[in-house]
Amino acid sequence: MIDIESQVFTTVATALRNEYGASNIYVAPEYVSQPPKFPAVFIVEMDNTVHLRGRDSANIENFVNVMYQIDVFSNKNAGKKAQAKEIIALVDDQFAQMGFSRTFLNPVQNMNDATIYRMTARYQAVVGKDQTIYRR
């Protein structure tokens, strides 16, 4: 299996922590219902499937389609939407630099707590077994 999840997470999380300070932002590779602090960012690989057109005669996996979902949560009293958009812009830049295409970006109603603003973005790419990332 072609797996670049840890590299993607490290790249984006490092950029976020450098921008906001590691103690001022929570970044995780798995969703938790009650993050220990805000803003909170979850970077989760949601799909990793064989790219069928890239299989060879031995049925070897040479490429995969990957999709990452980013969820940003802000609980600021004033400016939470602006903060979420600012974080998404930084995330978007990191994914673009890696070669991903953004396929989704929307505010999502946070059903658990309406006082917390949430934005969700999704990024997709095709990845070769040499870990080269190709835009879809």
C-alpha cells in the first residue's frame, strides 16, 4: 500500500504550529469530539484507493487516489469565522504546494456546539509508489 499520510500530516501541522505557535493551536490526525484547545485542526486521510488505470499486468499497485479532509474549529467570541478562514488559507497553500487539488470547501454547522465555527476542506491527488504526487 502506498501511504503518505504521516508526511502530509507533518507538513501541514508543522506549518500551522510555526504560524500560530505549538501551544496556541491543536492539530491532530484523528477527530476527537472535545479538543483540548482551540483553534483545533484535524487532518484526516479519508480515502486511499488503487488508481485502476495505473495497475500493471501483475496487478501491482503503482498509484493510489488519496483524499484528505481538514476540519477547522474556532471558538473565538469575535472573529471565529475569520480565524477559520485564515487557517484554511494556510492549509490550502500547503496542500497546493504538495500538488493536491482542493475539491471541497464549505462551512459546516457544528451540531455539537453551535458557538463553535467549523469549516471543512477536502484535497485530492494521485500518488505514485515513489511517493510523487500528481494533481487529479
